Amino acid sequence: MELSEYGRILWRRGWIIALATAIGLVLSLLFARLQPVIYRAEATLQVSPAVMSYSVVLTAKLLLQQFASQIETTRTAQEVLQRVPLEGVKPPELLEHIEVTTVPEDFLLRIDADFLDGSTAMRVADAFAETFVTFHAQRQQTVDPLDRIEILVLSHARKYWQDWPRTRILAGVGGLLGLILGTLGALALEYRGAGVIRSAQDAEQIAGLPVLGAIPGGAQPGR
């Protein structure tokens, strides 16, 4: 089948595609509306070697992931809950709301906190940042000053934003899925009806031979 024929099929059954796309879009928007709104806040830590020598800088980069793992511990979470009391929340549950990512090229640690309340997300993100800075500073006191790696709060969580649901992305995915399913459905219907002979032209196209005659639809058998 040529591309032009596909185009004619899709044009003829375009209403199916449009309907499926609309349904996918509406369902995705309904799904987004039923989701709980999650807000995110972010605090950023900067890792600064005391001396910018190659070995110290390399060590700092290698330690970034270790620092991230130390932040995401129940010990840190327990101290955070002392700073920011959250009723009924245990350290393991608190860690489920935290995500720490590293940015090696900039020597950064980003602490994201996700909560139903934006102000809580801000306070928790800041508490994790400040708690780890204090913990790390205490450990560095026994390290040679030339080998020390300082960690400072580069930016506190001063704002929060909606992280979920991401309505535009969900709507785009729903609309695209509806478009694909609608297109496949239109082609399937066309394929299903391709073997039905509705006219002499259809018979000629299927058989590859000219039609010499046809029985009238209303003809009655003779007596």
C-alpha cells in the first residue's frame, strides 16, 4: 500500500483518531487532577577543598557520592527530626521524602525535599543541609588543615514549587498515546473492511480481472 493510500485512509477515518486523542487527553488530565500535589524545595551544599591541588580536588570529587550517602542515613534523619519535629514521622519515613544528587563538575550536593506542604519541604531541606554541614565540620577537626575538605551551605531553600503532578507532561503523553491508538484503530478498521466487495470496482481490484456482468440486487428468480 502506497503512502498516499495511507493518507486517504487516515483522512477518511480522521474522526476516530481525533476522538481517541481527545479521550487520551481528557483521561490524562483527569488522572493529574486526582493526584495529590507534591511540592519540592532544594538546598545546595558546596564542597570546597582547602588547597586546590590535583590530589585534593580529585579526592573531593570521589567523596561527593559518599557525602550524599551520609546525608541519606537514619542518623542524619533523626537529627533533622529534632530540628523540624514532624508528628508521626520516623527517620526511615523521612528519608523517603529526600533525594540527594551530586554535581561533580561544580563540587555541589543538592538536597531535594518533597512534601504535601511547601513550607515543610523548605524547612526539611534546610535542616538536612545544616545538619550535615555541622556533622562534617566536626569530623574535619582531626584532619590536617591542608587536606581538609570544607562543606558549606551555598543556598538555602528559599522557595518551593509543584513537582507532581506534572500536568503538561501527562497531558502530552495521554494525547500522544491516544493519537497512536486512534491511528492503529483506524488502520485496523480499514484492513478489516478491505475484503468486503461493495462495488464492481472493488471486485476488479481484488480479482485483477474485468467485471463482465452483475446480478441486480432486486432481481427475482424466474418461474
